[in-house]
Amino acid sequence: MTQQSEELLTPDFLRKIEHLSLVAKRVFAGQMRGERRSTKRGASVEFADYRNYTAGDDFRRVDWNVYARLEKLFMKLFVEEEDLHVYILIDVSRSMEFGEPSKLLYAKQIAAALSYIGLCNLDRVGLAALAGPSISLLSPKRGKQAAFGVFDWLSNVQAAGETDLAACVRDFSLRTAQPGIVIVLSDFLSTTYQQALITLLSRKFEPVILHILDHNEVEPPLVGDLLLVDSETGERREVTITQTLLRKYQQRLANFFVEIESFSTRYGCSYVRVTNDAPFEDLILGYLRQRALLK
Amino acid sequence: MNFLSPLSLILFIPLGGAVVVLYLLKLRRKERVVSSTMLWQDAVADLQADAPFQKLKKSLLLLLQIVALALLVFAVARPYVRAKGISENRIVVILDSSASMQACDMKPSRFGWAKNKALEVVNKMGPRDSMLVMTASTKTRVVQSFTSDKKTLSSAISRLAPTDAPCNMRQALVLALSLVAGRSTAPPSLVIFSDGKFGSLSDLPVGGARLDFVKVGSDSDNVAITGLDSRKNLSGTQQVFIGLKNFSRRERGFNLEIYVNDKLYDIREESLTPGQIKQEMLEDLQGVGGRVTAKLDIDDQLAADNSGSVYLAKPRKIDVLLVSKGNVFIENALNLDPRTRLTRADAVPAGISKQDYDVVVFDRIAPPAKLPAGGYLLIGTSAAQGPAEVLGKASRPAVVDSDLHHPVTAYVDFSGIRLAEAEYLKPKPWGTALVEGERGPMVCAGSMGGRSFVQMSFDLLKSDFPLHVGFPIFIANCLDWLAPSGEGGGSEGARTGQPAYIDVPASCRKIAIIDPGGEKQSINVTQTPVVYSDTERAGVYHVMGKDFSREFACNLASPAESDTAPREVVSVGGRQLASRGKAVETNREMYWPLILLALAVLSFEWYAYHRRL
């Protein structure tokens, strides 16, 4: 494991999460045999259904016991187990650089952990860094050995530019044919996040929203006459921050949370909001399991 | 609410403008990079500004600063309200202490009531006020100079007592205005406690001083002796006139009691209708000398004018020494007066003294260089100690003018006199020219060092003056004026508040005067007659000296004071001052509360700024 990957996750922590697996609400069709139930019927040991025999079927799957009782040929169908596609989209806009630790580092750690969990479960894990209107894509990897590459790729991801979530997700969906779980790690400080999520839903992806915020964004330690500069756009705003103004900000933030949670509920998306002051290990081993995103 | 300095309100325009401009100017703010301003958009929508001058925003701090500034500018404009009590920087309280203030229509008296009101004013003084207390009767007295000590002021006011003298409010106001002039920029406040029994003072310039008049008194119920006088003629008959007036609104009946030397002489029953004036005359006083006292047996508001005294000279002989080589005219004129006891001498007798003769007449014979105290009539001669120096001779001078008001030349017509020759004189500073000729005075008179002189510069035998009707009158006038009035002399009683002239022997160097209240006062005699001015008590004053004792009386005899009806409005400095009644309203400055309020607002502004309300 490289030095850069060590910065993201420690070996001890990797051992702790090896037994975990990602939970998908829906069943997706995979590409290769794996450990996930597929929409296809296949050759696993788990019985799925019966169907009438038609000419040309494989005799080996005729249920002869039923034929003995009913004198009719029925084919036994078995559940196919295939691999699951897991995509992790990381918002790498400049706004993610904020916080201590930075939201981006926190997101990269989560991405690394989820990727490792996916790779350990023979899922196909692909990553994408959403920077600007385009994306930087790591094609889906499979198998535990691919973890090193994923970690290296994550380590090299740098914050840059302004994120247009809708454009990035549209680009991602066009370049990705196989549906699966899409875990979006972002602060969602973008006006186009709803459009982005709708794009994913329309392409049969299952979005999982991990909303990462800096605790200073939840409770800004700002006071006085300030000139606020937007880190992404450079937009400057003069404010005189008073108790009244802070109350207005809190109200606006609460409305923002309500809006994104309502959207998630309406479209059946999983939504998890975390702040970067929450211990990372507790998040993976505890909180995400409680929210049934991991098991 | 009014302002003492209303122009200061203009300051609010530039200062308020400056405060607003400071708000309009873009604030230099600390730069903070945040992840996104998206969440701040709603919150700062009404606060952002990109231009150098931003739009004026609703700001609690701006509002508080404007309010504080407005309060401070208001304070600088020195607002005041009319309020009960006094809150001026300089207050002068003038208490009328004239006789009418003794009227008892107010409890305990008008003066007592006024003192209580003045004490109320003292109690309502502000901490930075200072007060001066003065009384106004004939004399103006400053009883307490400017002080802020309420205890001292109260003590000074409590000690005050009214007098029996008339009121001279003009003098009091002039003194008060001169005392407060130029002490500070704030206009002084003068509060007059009076019944208004003083003349119009509308011509008195009062400048910016604020005047308050508090009427003291409610009604008039008084009967007074308004005049008391005596007269005698050459035959020695003496008459006493008593003037009475009813100032009340009802008919008053009373007894007029006449005392001569404290012995009841006569009682007359009187009845006066409202406003009625009556003159009573005592004519049968032949041979009576001494003090004649008139008293009204009546219960009215003012006691000081219910009695009065006048003195009648005892008829006595005037010892006259005529030093002349022969002059039948002067001899006959002197003998004509029944009071004279004439002695004639051809030359100046050795060692003439005052004890021997009351009047010495030098007719064309020069008197000795040093003359003792006494009266001297110089005819056609001069004396070194006389009232005039001889400048030169004039032939056939004509009389140009004569002083008809002087007792010596009163009732004497000099205009038709023809003179063969006369010397013209130059009066000394203490001498008075009585008859003026073409080239200068010809008759002079004067008193100095106990010696009284009448000096005629012409020889009677070289004129037709002895043939004129006025000649015996002139000689009688001279005897009256030159002869000491003697014990019980001075027929006219002095008025209260006016100086009394007391004749004392020339040898007397110190006298003691006991006033009607029993207070004794010692006076060193530096001149005769002695001028005594502490005559604010009506009644009899006793004068005592070495081998010498006499008395004189002071009477109120002032119709203005006896008319105790108070005036509602007085005229001072071109203003009509209506009485403030029982409450004195004055300017109460309000700047201290405004400054404190401004400080409170600024403190709240500071708190609001730091709490970011």
C-alpha cells in the first residue's frame, strides 16, 4: 500500500471494514458472476422460480420430481449472483477544501473506505471527481487488489474550480452504461444538485447522498463588518454580521437541509449528513451501518 | 419649551449630515474567504453594497447615533421650561421692606408672607444657582451677597424686618442690575416681592434680565395720617395741620387723639367715607411748645401711619447784639420782632461769645478775625470767616436776581431796590449767593463750623432797601435762620427714610441717638447740623450729648404707602409685569437630563454594536 493511501486509511481500519458490505436497495444486473443477487436467473444454488419447459431448454434443469407427480415438464430457475457496480462521485470544487480536516480529505477518506468495502465484496467500484463542468473518471475496478490503484487515484485528486453538479453528473451518466449505486460525496453548495440527482435517477442509478459540511458552516464563527469572498466564484459580499444576521443564516441553512432531505425522501434516495468534526471511524463503523448503508 | 441658544440647533444639520455620510461611505471590512456565499445570499441581500457610496440602510446604530446627536444638540441649545421655583444661574430676590409691607392682610404680615415665599424660592434653587437678597425701602440694602448656600440665604431672609419708610424700588433695581451685569452669559432673574406701591419704572433699562413680580397683599383697609405740619406767624401763634385719609372700602369711624408732650390735649371724633380726605387744624396753641402727637384710635392694616409727631418751638427771646455806629432802620426792624432782645454797641465788645447773644449784627463795623459759633448778620462789611470774599466795588449796581426759595430771602422783593454803591462778592464753596447784582452776588449766606452768616455787601444807608416792605421781612428771616432753633425747635417733623438735620452745640463732639425701637447709636460730630439718615422707624428719636438733650420725630406721612391696596401689574423696563401669584415660575434649564439621556443612548448603542443586535 502506498504512502498516499496510508494517509487516507490506516491498515487497522482497513481490517475492521473488510467484513462490511455496501447495501443496495435495488437489485442490479451485473456483468460478471459475483456475490450479489442479480436480476438474471442463473446457476446459483438458490431456487428462484419455475417455468414451463420449452423446446431447447437444458434438460439438466427440468424438475423431475414435479414431472413424476404431475407428468408435466417444469424448468427450475435459480437466482443469478453477479457483481454490483458502485460509483463514488466526489465533489472536488474549491468549497470542499474548507474545514479542519478539509471536507475534501474527509470525502476522500469516506470514498477510500467505501471503495475498499466494495472491492472486498467483489463489487465493481468506479470513482469520479467532479471538477468544473467535466469529470475525472476512474473506470470500475474489481477485486481487493484494485484497492491500491483506487487509493492512489484518490490521493491525487485535487480541489479545483467551481462545481456544476448537474453538468458533471450528466457527463458521468453518459460515460457510464452500467447502472448501480452512486454515492455522491459533496457539500451540495450548488444550485443544480437536484437536477443532478434527477439525472442519476433517470438513468436507473441508486443515488446515495453523503452531505459533508464543515462544522463552521453549520455554526459560523463570524462577527463584525466583513467582506465575504466566495472561494469558488470569487464573488464578494459585504456583510455586517450581527446576531440577527446569524439567526437569518441559521434559518436559511435549516431550510436548505429540509429541502434536500425532502427531495431525498420523495425520490427514495438515501441521505446522510455528516460534519467533518465527527470521527471518521465512527462514521464508517457506526453511523453508516445504523443508516443501513453498510452491513 | 424654549431655548436660550436656539441658533445652536443649526448644528444638527452639519453634524447629523456628517453622521449619515459616514454611514453612506463604504466601510473598510475584513476579508474572509468562505466556502460559498450561497447560504449568505438571503441573509445579506439587504446589507450588501458595492458602490463607494452605499444606499442608506435601516440601521439601529445609525438611528441611535442620530438620536444621541439630536439630544446633545438640544442640550447645547440650552432648552428650558417654565417651572415652579427658580433655576437660574443668578437670582436676585428683592423684598419690598417699605411701610406698606407691614400691612396685616396677609398672615403673619405682608412682609412675613413675602419672606416665606422667598424661602420657598431658596429651597427650589438648583445646585448651580446663586442668589442675592436685597431689601428695598428708601434705602436699598444687600442683606446677602451671591451665594449658593441655602442655609446662609435662609438665615439672611429670616432676619429681615420691614421699615416704616417709603419704597424706592428704582434704586433697588438699578443696584440689582449693576450687580448681576456681566457675571455670565445667562440672563439673570430678578424676583420682586412687593405690593407694587412704587412708581412706574418703565424707563428703567433692564437689558436681558428676566423679571418676576410676586404681588404681596390682598386688600386695603387702612386709615392714615397723611400729613402733619405746623406753622407759626410773627405774633407767635402756632397752628398744627393734620391730614387724614380713609383708604379702605368702607366708612371708618375713629377718635383722633392729640397729645402735647405725651399729655392728652384733645380728642376729636372722626368719621371718613371711603377715599375721603380730611384736614384737621389745631389753632389754640398759643404758648404751647414741645412735641405735638396725633394718634388715630383705630384698628386697621397699618399701624405705622396711625400716629405722627411735630414739634412746636417754645416762644423765647432772641438775644441780638447790634454793633453799629447808628442805624435807625436796622434798629427799628430788629425791635419790630417781638422775639428779639436787642443790645446795642458802638464797637465790637471784647470777648463776645455765643452764650451772650444768639445773633450779632455788624453794621459797617468789621467783626474780629475769629468769631465764636453763632449767627452773624454782616451789613456793609465782611469777615474773614464769612461766606464770601469781596472782589470789588460797583457804583449804582442794579439787582438782577434773588433766590426766592432760600429762607433768608423768601417773600422779599429785591427787584425795585436802588443802591448808591455796593461791593460785589465771590461766595466761598460753602456760601450761597442770594442776591445777584450786575457784576456779581451782593448778598450771600452760609453756615460753617457752627457759625451762620448772612453777608450784605451794601450799606443800608446808601440804599432805599430799608424803605421797602420786604426789609422787615428780610430781617425777620435772617433772625429765624441765624438764631439757633433751640430746644424743641424745628417745627417740621422729618419723613421716615429721609435724613434728619440735627442742630447740636458747637462744643459737642459726640452724640447718641436712641431710635423709636430703643436702639442706641453713637455718632461723632464732624459738622453741624448733624445729618442722620437711619430714620426708617416712625416715631420719636432722642438725641443726647454732653450737656445737651433733644429729640426729633419722623413720620411716615406718605399717602402712597398708606394706600395699601396692592397693584396687580407693575411697569418695569417697558414691560408690564403681572403678578405670578403664589408660585414663581422661572426658566428651568433641561440640558443635564438631555446629556444624561444622550449618554444612555450612546451606551446602548455601544452595547448594541458589540452584541450585534
